[in-house]
Amino acid sequence: MLEAKYYRDYGHNYLILQCVRQEATESYPYKILTSGRIREILPCSVRHINGSAYCYYDISSRVSLDSLYHGKKMSCGQVKDVLRQICGICEKLAGCFMDESGLVLMPEHIYYDITSQKYIGLYDPDHRSEVSGGSRDLADFLLEHIDTEDRGLTEKMYRICEIAESDCFFAKAALRILEEGETPAPELPPETVFQESGPGYDIEPEQYDVPVRASEPDGRERTASKRNLFYPVFAVLSALGIAGAVAVYSVYELTQREEFILYGVMAAMGVCLLLCAAGICAERKKRYASDRNAEREAAEKETPDHAVDTEVYSLAGVLDRDMDLEMAACGAARTRHMQENGGPFWDAADGRGQGSGDYGDTVFYDERAAAEHKLYALDKKNKNHIELKRFPYTIGKMAGCVDHVISDDSVSRIHARFDMQDDKVLVTDMNSTNGTYKNGLRMQPRETVEIEPGDELRFGSLNYCYR
């Protein structure tokens, strides 16, 4: 476990680690670390204070992995993304001849850069993964945050945890385990075209009314489309042939033999034109008949609505009639009792009115269970109150990453998080740029404090009161 401290200075948030040896800061790993050459790790600067050396890592506007998925579930794709980017960080370190064991694999020290949407690692030259057990912490974290309903993913994560116990550099092996049994999507023939429908294109082509071209590999649908176009195309060619023959007859002087041949060609073309017209009519009749049959079959499968309505209405009539009779009998009994006894219709046995048990006993109202947790805006320009509907609950200005969006430039993308612990509401600063204040006191990065009704909170330049 790293003894990390957090500090805020001039709009920057820092994670501070003390160097084991001050003279070691002049070594090659520290030179590469402070040069900013590897962008996949946190930028670092070394400061010498009172005879000791400290590494200041800039974590401004970056959220740790455990805070990013606090109270949330991770899908298989998200787990792969984490491991894949960790493998990329290790490759960058190896390319600069840096010892990969210096990469801290603890979930609280793997940061997510919201701007670049990439994970950034924390590299400590004095750190050793096999000693601290960071890989086991990361594996346990992933196992706790995956969706347990996915049986296949759960089994693979248990195998990954077993690997983490014996191998500290488990990212590549874990990624191979997650990709086991996955076959790449088959490549479609060049002619195959599917109807697109939004992200993923998960809907099958036959669900659309739009015809899909060449949806079958053997080309049966393509042949059918050609057969449908046969009669119109041949009819057009026949008409053009007749028109050409008439043009030849009118332009050129022909012998008697040539005229007989031209008459025969024109007759053949006319017969073909008639046959095409008959084929087109037959196709239309066949299509109309098939549509009528399909409509008839669909109508037979459906249950007539009027029959169901008749049953419902008849049942409703019986219930209404029985209810009216029961209410009438109850009213007559009530009136007769009041006339005989001169008092209300009470049951002498238990002192309750007849029928009072139908309404149930009075339930104790727990005011604490129905308590609302709300932040009321105190600024005139800000009328956006924050209602803490559930826990954990995050606030910030980046839609899609927080539960409540605050559209203000002074608020960070993921600014703060609210949690419930032992009936107490806690607020945590999420490495915000302009800070989180409680009753005028600025909180340190990743600091968690309890809030009570009446406390004033400030996020950037916006003030709220918790009630």
C-alpha cells in the first residue's frame, strides 16, 4: 500500500509520494519520468523539501478507476478496455527501457483522463508490483464490479484472479482469457448489402419492408428480381423492334422478298409483345392473390377483439350487479340497526365499526425513511437545485458521466460524489479544478467529509445549502 498524500496548489491537484533515496532522483528512471516523454503515465516533478525528495504527480481533472466505477457495474467491453490500455502502457515503458514493475496497478492509482478518454498509469521507480500486490488488488476490483449475471465473464474473472496470485504482470494473460472463445465476425460477400438501423445494426433484414439486395449467398433472391424484370424488358425490346421495322419500311425501297421478311419480323415482334403483356397481367394477379392469402392467414391467427370485449363486459356486468346487491344489503342492515339501537353501526365485540377492517391498520410513519436529501442553490443566477435521489450520486458538467449535470464553467467535468454510509451523507471531492468547499473550508483532492443539514457547500463558484 502506497503512503500517498494529496495536495492542491495554484489550481492543480497533486498526489505526493516520498522518494526512498534522495540521490536516486538523478537516475535514469527519474529522468524519463520527469521529462514527460511517456504520455501514458502521470506527469511528475521532483521537489526537494527539508532534505527529502518528493514526487508530485499532477492528477488534475483525472478520476481514479475506483472512483469512476464506484457503485457501478462494468461490462466485458469495459474490462477489456482497461486491460488493453494497461498493456499499451507497459509497451511504452518497455520501449523506453523502464522497469514495468514500477507501474502501480492498484485501482485507486489508475486514473482516467476525461479529456483524452484514456487511462493513465502511476509510475513509481521505487515501487515493486510483486511486493505490493497491486495486480491482485486490480483483479479483485474487477471481479467485484463485473456484472455477475454474465456467467461466462464471471468464470473468466475467477481464472484471472488465480493468475494474479502468481503473476504480477497479468494484463496480457488476462486479456487473452477474456478473448477466449470469441470468433471474429465472418466477412460478408461483396454483393451482400444489409439495411442499416442505428448503432450496432442488430435488427435482422427481414424485419424491414425495404427489400434487401442479395441477402442469400446462392443468389436466389437476385434471380427472382431478374425474373420479375423479364417481361417488361422484353416488351420494351419488342416495341422497339416493331418501331425499327416500320422505320426501315418507310425509309428504304425494298424488294417484294425483303418486304415479306420484314412483315414476318414485325409479326413475330407483335406476338412477343402480346405474350409479354399477358405475362405481366399474370404476375400481377399472382401477386394480388398471394397478398390476399397472407392477409387471410394473419386475420385467422388473431383472436377477434369483439369476443374478448363481450366476455369482459359480461363479467363486468356480473361484478357490478353483485356489488350493488351487497352494498344495498349492507345499507339496509345499517339503517335497521340505527333505528333499533339509536346509535352508530359499531361492533360491540371489539369497538370498531363494521367493515373497518377493510381499510387495514394504521402504519407507523417513519419520518427518517422518507427524508429528502437536497441541495438548495443560494446564488441568484443559479436556480438549479440538486436532489440526491440515490447513492452514490455524482455531479459535474459532463453529461453522460455524472448523475446531475451543472452547466457552469467553474465546475469540473466530474466534480464531486455523494455517498450514504450508516445513515450519514458523505461528499467526496473528485480532483476538481476549482475545488469543493464545506462551510468555507476547501477540501483536499479525494477528501471525504460528512455533511449535515444546514451545511453550506460550494462547487467552483456555485453555493448550495444542504437540507
